[in-house]
Amino acid sequence: MKVLVTGSNGFIGRNLLLKLSEFKDVEVVSFDTRRGVDELPGMLDGVEFVFHLAGINRSQAPEDFERGNRDLTQTLCDAVGAIAASTGRKIPVVFTSSTQAGRDTPYGRTKLDAEQAVQAVSQRHGIPTFVFRLPNVFGKWCRPNYNSAVATFCHNIARDLPIEIHDPAAKLTLVYVDDVLQRFTDILFGADAAPDASGFETVMPTYTTTVGDVARSIQAFRDGRNTLMTERVGTGLERALYATFVSYLPASGFVYSVPRHEDPRGVFVEMLKTPDCGQFSYFTAHPGVTRGGHYHHTKTEKFLVMKGQASFRFRHMHTGETLEFVTNGEKAEIVETVPGWTHDVTNIGDGELIVMLWANEVFDRAKPDTYSSIL
């Protein structure tokens, strides 16, 4: 399938090109600012689908909006319509408009004109068209200090630069670029139109938040690299914001250090802490070294030997029953510590022992729930 993407060097365009490259049967033709408008009709030769993303959203000259929004879209629609009239080939068009379309600004007026051109060619020739009035789109590769508060916050906070917020309570409606692309590719491969009550296509999920909340989330992502405390970044808006923040890290930020504690037994390193699901660490032990020798009332732990050979010993604090389990780095075995059983781990191998550790709660020095009892 041959696909034309206009605005291919823009934020959504770059992401879309990468997404389309993942499909072996899709060939992409790109139209960007390096090409003249007069080249556009000829680029439709053999094209089976159009993503029309090109447009002007900032300029001091009103004629730039007219040329980049209204006139460019009209040229594309005229060309698509001419193909339909002469050959019967109806090339579907996805058009990215804006929730600002129709506002009494050069941008709003020309985006509305562009929408009407797309709708007119659809009505005249029966061409499938999908017009998206997108709110604020965010994600990797969006230009900071331009139109996107999210991009600016991510860029600046990742570099410890100040951000400026005039009204923290100001509402923001956001869609994540990956969700936009998912809807685009669904349509490309045959999904039906799903217009809202106003006749425009939508992207789901759409997030409603505030400028202040977005800034606080991004600052927490940055701070977590020092505190080791991760936010709940596995789903929804926090997942998308976190991925976006990480994408703005400078090369020097790809690597950061965490605390490393060393004593004659080996090293202990905390990697990650969570708000309510404990923390992850690892430790080492030299040959013959024993670690532990304590019990917990409530705290539980999971140990996974990554390298070496270990003996895990347990003694019940009430009955005195004892247990021993031997495991090594060649096995994918979890050793679970159980409340009310004192426990330790000994390196019984000839080399270094490396053990990954998860505890169900973040260590609290004021309430460690850890009581010495040597086996």
C-alpha cells in the first residue's frame, strides 16, 4: 500500500513515519516544507491513502496561515477529486485539524476553511475522509518552547531549567501521540469512521487535567531519579507523560547513579522504590559470607540468585523448626521470606554471590520491622 504523508517532518509526522515503517506492506511518500505545493498533485500517483498533517500553526503573517492551511489543503483536495473524477479511484484522506478551528484568528479561520475543503471533496466525489479536531497532542519529538506545554515542561525539567506557569489551575485536554497513531493506522487498515456528534473523528483516551498537575507529575519523574521513588507510570496519563519525559532526557541523562553501600560482606544497592508496592534492590556476598540473621512481623521479601550459589536458612520463632534451601544462578527460583521466621543467606560457592531482592514495603528507619535473631 502506497501512503502519502504531508507534514512528514512535523511532530506527528515523524512519529507516523516511524509507525508506518513497522508495516512491511506500506510504502510511504513524504511531503514536507522542502517541497513546493505544485509538486503535491504529482505525488498522488499510485497513492492509496493520504494522511494530511501539514499546516501552519504559528506565524506573524496572516498569509502564511492562508497558504499553509487553506490553500495547501485545497490543492490536495482538488488533486484527489480530479483523480476520483477521471479514474473512479477514491483515495481516503485523514486530516488533522484542531479544536481551535473556527476561532476568529488567522489560524482558526484557515483551519476551518481546510476542514470545509476536505468535507466538500468527500461530498462531491464520495471520497472517504476522516477529520480529526485534535486537542493538545503530546509525546516524543514534539518541539519544546513552541506550542506544547508538555514538551516545554519535559525539556526544561529534564535539564533542571526553570518552567513558567501563569495559572496552575488552567485546564488542559491532552491526547498521547501513540493513541493518535493507533487510531490513524486502524483507519488505514479498514476501521470504520466513528465521528462524534459534531461529525469529527476522535482519539481515545482523551485526558483532562491541569497545567499544574502536569508540571507536578513531570517534576516528580525527575525527582525520582534522586529519591528512587517511581510514580505510578504503568497506565493512563502517567504512563504517557513518563515516556514523554524520558524521551526528552539529554544524552548525559541516559545514565544516573544510585546509592551503593559497601562493607566487608559485599555491596548493597537500592534500585527502585514504589509508593505502595515496596522496593527493589540487589546485594552481593563474598564466599563464605552470611547476610541477614533477622526476622520480620509483617515485612516480606523475595530473593532471586542471579549469580553464584546460596544457602537460605530459616528458623520458626515460636516452634524452633528449621529449614534450608540451596539455590544458584542457574535456576530461576524465588526464595520467599515469611513473617515470624528468622532467616539468613550464605554464599556457599567459590565466587561472588549476586542476589536480587524485592521487599513489599519501602524501608523505614523509624519502623524497620527487622529484629536480630542469629541462626
